[in-house]
Amino acid sequence: MLFIDFRQHVLAVVRQVLADKGLTDADYMNVALEAPKEESHGDLATNAAMVLAKKVGMAPKALAEMLLEGLKVHEAVEAVEIAGPGFINFRLKTSALIGQGVAATAAGGAYGTLKAADTRKAMVEYVSINPTGPIHVGHGRNAVFGDAIANVLEKAGFPVWREYLVNDSGNQINVLVRSLHARYMQLFGHDVAVPDNGYPGEYLIEVAEKLKARDGDKWVSETDEQVLLRELRSFAVETCLDLIKQDIQTLGIEFDRYFSEFAMHQTDRMAEVVAILRNKGLVNEGTLPPPKGKEIADYKPVELTLFKATEFGLAEDQAIYNRAGMPTYFGQDIAYHYDKLQRGYELLVTVIGIDQTGAFKPLAKAIEALTGRGDVYHPVAYEMVKVMRNGEPVKLSKRAGNIVLLSDVLEEVGTDAFRFTMLTVKPTTTLVFDLAHAVAKTMDNPVFYVQYAHARLCAVERQREELGIPALDAAKLDVATMKISAEARSVLREIMLYPALIEQAARSLEPHRLTFYAQSLAAAIHRWYAAEKWLDSADVRATHERLAVAFAARTVLADVLKLCGVNAPTSM
């Protein structure tokens, strides 16, 4: 891949120049190679002289001059220049870009696939909502981001496992069972209200009907709540989880495992991890001050089992068990992530709501205590979704009680529009999802804009056949003598940058970069389409040269859409 090869060349030249000055331990972490925002400034640029000048004891521009001779000795380089205070800009030979395009077509979906220097086994945990009802549109954003992160990590060369944590051990399950039993009793004509803190959505009527179909009136006369909680919890959890799985499958997502927190607590995981941390001197019995921001009359501190988070610079230690001796959310999280570590996963990515950011640091420090590494746990926070229609908020779903169901949205706009739109902004930005805009067949609708570009690239091959133009044989192309327009060259420049995109998106865990790139590549394709006629039966050679670019663009655009979980249509 041209970009990867050229970056290795840049780093090799930098190392050699610094070695000549007796500097063999220089830090290259901040040396970047990227595309200038303005194409007129070149195809690639490096900040090497800027970030290393102080270490070398030279002015950035002077160091850039030293680097210049070595940098321009590369078969792909047409010109090198120093810009501003010491940036180095490169313009690549058009033949090199064409050669990269031909190689991309030949590689197909393998183009842009990297060999990760970091080969740790990665686990991406996402969705993981409580199994108490159907999935809502906000958690749909979690699902899309998590799946795209897993896809891009695989593309970057990591072995990846996808997991859904089923939170089936807390009090919310008891509340679910009570709510289900109330709906069940209503089916038999009993005037029983759903508990005030229960789940009022009408979907529980459907679940209750399934329970009635299975067990008849078996639970009508049962008054022992503990019996109901014990006997109905599994049915309630599994039936609600099935509702969630249906929506997840509609999104085209498959998990390697649904991990039951309840089942984990039937093992010794909690005891094991607490013992390990205690042996490290990081667990003790102590008390905590009253929760901040809450007025609690006659607060009496109780001795609790605590993780010494303060030894890692945090303001307060963390309770592992609550006053009733049950695991806290923090305690359960430690046990679950310890279980991940025991299964051999060393890179733990979790997509989680931004309202839970307060839990990130304590858990990260506990994992650091267990592993001795601070780069194992990577939470990815996401903001809420506001669902609109033509600028007006949509009405809430009665079936769900007080949420907008993902299934309702998917039924209206489809999976492609939903998935692409969820990735069009950073996850920490509130996303305004307009249902009307998402399905608009206009060029200002991002998903239509990108998919239409792919459809155009596919249509050109059908049109070639209709015109009777011979099929392209890429092996017969002479990339050294090929002539292409400036617009076609811009398309190839985007294709050259695809491996860099994969690397950056994987490193930063930012899959929204995929849609940014897809729109940038689509824009270059549409500009090219408007600028010149691609097919000319009177000039087969020129047509084949343009087809070579079109096929390369089609290959890469289809692949980036696949990483987003979006279809690449051949016609629209």
C-alpha cells in the first residue's frame, strides 16, 4: 500500500538523519504523515522537522532542509517542498496513484487491511442494555458504533470478539418480574396495576400473553413473591432479550456471545478478583462519606469492602459491596472485566452511555491494578439521539411506554439510513436524527449521496457493455503513460489515503471517520462524473484508463460502506 510504504520511507530518512547526528533514541510518536487539507499544497505532508527540531537543536526549517534530499529519493515522489515554518509537502507521481488504484481493484476487499503491530486480542462489548424490554433508538446508536468499532479493528489487523453483557442480576430484573406478573394478572381480569417503579410499556402485555400461553393460570394464585421472582425471572429475561435480539439482527449485527451476569455470579469470579486485589493491598474495609450532591439526614457511615482508588489518584475509594452485602455496579464491573482478562482478552473496548462516564476512571484503575497496564480498558462514550420529523420531535411510542423504539425507526427508514446516519457525527455529540431527511432521495442526504456514488460506478460497467466497448484488461494497462484528468486524480488520491483512514479510526476508536471518508470519496467521484464523459466508444484507450479509476473507487467505496454495515447498491 502506497501510503504505508511512503510513511516507512519518511521514518527511515528521519532516523538516518538523526542517527548521523548521534541521536538514536529519538521519539517518533508525534511524527505524522497526512494529506494537506488543500490539494494544491500536495498529496501528503509531514511535520517531522517541526516536532523533532527542538530535540536536534536546530530550527525546523533547517532540519527540513537536511531531510529534503533523502525524502525525495522515492520512486513515487514527483516533487518535495518546504512550506511555512518547516512542514514538508510531497506531490506524488500520477502514475504511482494510478498503480495504487489498479492494485486496490486487484486486492478487492483486502485493500486497506493492515497487519497490526499491536496484536492483542480485542473484545468489543456493546449494546448491553438491561434485558427489560425492546431496544430504543439511543441504544441503537450504541449498537452501530460498537459494531463499526469491531469492524474497523478487524480491518486494522486485530483479532476481535464481540460480546453483549446481559445485565440480568440486579434489582431491575425483580422489577421486571413484578411488572410482568401484573400484566399477566390483568389478562385474567384481575385489577392489578403495574408497580410505580415498574415497566409500563405495552410490550409486556405481549410477554404476559406468551407466559399465559405457556403456563395457563399457574401463577394467578401464587402470592409468594420470592417464588415468582425465582420461577419467572428466566422467562422474563429470555423473552425480553429475544425482543432485543430481533432488533440487533435487523441491524445486521451478530454477537459472538451473550454473557450472563447472573450466571457469572454463580461462579467465584467476584471472590477471585477481590482476593487478588486484596493481596495487592488494594482492598480493605472502610467507610465512605455521604454521596456528593445529596442531603441525607442522619447519615451513618457503614463499614464496606473498598477498592483503594485513592492510591491511583482518584478522589474517593470505591465500594465493591453495598450495605446489604451485595455487589455494587462497580464490583460487578470489576468481576466481569476480570473474567474477560481470564479469557485472554487484552484490549477491552466498551461502548457506554455518556451519563456513566463517572464510572470510567475507577474501573480503568482497577483493571490497571489487575494487569499492570494502563492501556487495556477503553470506554467509548456516546450521547443521546433526538428523533425528529421535518424538524419536529416525533411522538413517543405507547408500546414502549416512554421511548422511541428502534424497531419503529428501522421500519420507517431502513437499516442503511439508520446505520450511516448514526456514524455521521462524533459519538459524544448529541445526534439529531430526522426521519424525513434520512429517507430523502436527495444529494444532501449523506447516505443517499454515498450510495448513489457507488451505484454510478456500477452503472458505468453496464453502460460499457451496452455501447459495445471492450472490457478492461487491467494487466494491459501501462500506468506510466496513462493520462487522467485532475478530477480522476483526486479520486485516486482519496483511494491512496484509505489505509491511513483505517489506521487512524482503529487507533482512536472513532468509526465516524468512516462516514467522513465515504462522503469525501463520494464527493470526488461526483465531481469527476460531472467533469468529463467516462465512456467514449471512439477512444477505447482513454475509456479504459477512466474505467481503471472507476473500478478502484468502486472497490474502496464498497469496502468502507461494508465497515459501516451499509449496503453498496449497484443501481438506484
